[in-house]
Amino acid sequence: MELKTIKKTSKELELEIVDENETILNPIIEVLLQYDEVDYASYMCDHPDSNKRRLYIRVKKGDPKAVLVKAVKQLEEEVKNFRKSFESKSKK
């Protein structure tokens, strides 16, 4: 995965993400939209065959980069908890 900052202001962040698709972006967007400080979050793709996606975040308050980091950490924790639960249940 390659990340490139397209736009960064005090309220907006736009990243170009290469070699990733909706599989990773949809959960990130879903978590971001749960946060009160997030005004808008989405991803865009110029063409379905393109290997590039753009992630866009606009916040009402706070730093958009910090909010993105918070969302990714939350997802990481959810995946770890799922793995632990799955492993303990599958041993039975």
C-alpha cells in the first residue's frame, strides 16, 4: 500500500491510496462517520479498474489526521478482539 497526501488543511484531509480497495476503506469510513467530530468522510475512485482510491475526511473540530489515526486504532482493536473470540470459540 502506498499513501500520498493530496490535501491537508486544519479541517480536511485527502489521501491517495494505491493498491487497496473498498475492503479496507469501507470499515474506516464506517468508523469515522460514528464520530461526532467528523462532518464528512468518503472515498472515491476514478474508475473501477483503477488501483487508486482517494480517502476524504472533513472534521467539525480537531485534527483530521488524528481522527483517522483514532479510527484505524479502533478497527485494529476490534479485529484483535474478534480474532481472540474466534480462536477461543474454535478450540471448543
